[in-house]
Amino acid sequence: MYESFYGFNERPFNVTADPGFFYLSRRHKEAFSHLIYGIRERKGILEITGEVGTGKTTLCRALLHQLDKGTKTAFILNPYLSQVQLLQAIITDFGLNLKYKTKLDLINALNAFLIRESNSGNNVLILIDEAQNLSSKQLEQVRLLSNLETEKFKLLQIILVGQPELSEKLRKPCLRQINQRIAVRYHILPLDDDEVFEYIKHRLMVAGPEANVEFSQDAIEDIYNYSQGTPRLINILCDRALLAGFVLETRSVNRDIIKKCIEELQ
């Protein structure tokens, strides 16, 4: 609606997990490094947690875009599946023929696929988003999948990505076996106050290098105070502010605009 007014090629503050807008904050850079290390060193099970809206899914998509062709991936976005359906979703995402019916058939097919890829010098990764929604039985199945290995390394790397409730769930006594096998963990925190300006500037630049819009310093301070550095909340507020600027026919987003938008959002 306001793209042409400011000179954007696309909206800069969509709340979708677009890897093209991925901003490497200090915490996201550390999380990314942890993931790359765990995958390349074939550590088995990795865990990434963070509060709602801190950019976990965007991190996942950015990671998938950075991996080399020798890493085969399956990305599970919706874990609300039965144990068999979860296996079917994984096998489908790997591009295998779904002629298998039983759980044993699916595991045997996956094992054969892992061995073929290993013999070809490839690595295999399953990334499960919203993993806090996995049941105890599903998490136990994930542990069993992680048992697929050679004498030297894991045939399958599994990244569990979820809200802090995932860590709480994994601390249950009944899940101590999988909890002990998690070799890499990282918790993503929101942006620091000094990163909010850089985050906003980054998204504006990606959306339109020649765009004509400016956020004042006091506006950015209010954006941080409202969002506490949570990227999704920053996006929602900034999108609303750009719409307000368009209505007011101004390309300068100041504190008054931000305060009004905060009131409307609340």
C-alpha cells in the first residue's frame, strides 16, 4: 500500500520468515555459528530455543540457504503429527518414494537413505521447528533416529528449534536419554537497544536501497522500549508507523507517530 510512496521494492517489515531480510545480530550470529559447528562436526542432536518472535524460523531458513549441496535437508514446520506421520513427512521432504507403510518400513528406508548419502560423502539434516509441541513419544523417536551412526560419526543431524518450553520438556525424567544426547544448545535473546537501529536500517535497505524514509532517534528509542528488542514486535510497530507516515504524507517517522501507533496496537 505504501511501497511506492517511500520507494520500496517490497514491504520491509513483513512478519513472515524471509531469509532475505535476515539480520545477524550478535545473538543470531552466535546461534548460527553453533548450528554450523554442530552440523559440520556431526554432533547429532542440536537445540535452539528463544522466546516468541525472536527470529528462530528466519534463522532456520537462512541456515538452509547457506548449507552446501553436500548437506541434504528435511524441514518440518508443523510437528503436530503422529509418530508415523512425522516419519512420513521427513521421508517426503528428503524426496524419497512414499511406498512404505509401516513404521519399520519408514525407518528402514530412512536408514538406507542415510547410508547411501554417507557413502557419497554427504551429510543429512532434519530441522524441526516449533519442537516444543513434540510429544514425549515423538521426542523419544527423535532420540532413536539419532542412534543411526557409524563408528566415527552420526549419520543424521537433528536440530530441535522451539520456545523455552522445549528445554523444560527435555528436562523431564522420562526424556533424560535424549536430553543427555544434545551436544549443542543455544538460547536466542532479543536484540540489544543499540542493535534496533541497525536492524531497522538493514530491513529498509533490503526492501529499497533508494527508499526515502527516516526514523528519528527518539522514535527508535520508543520502538525498543515497546518491543524490548523482539524482532516480530519491531516489525509490527514499524509497519504500522510506515502506514501512518503514508497517511500523513511524511517520510520522517518521529516519536509522535510511534507513540500513536503504540496506542493503537495496545
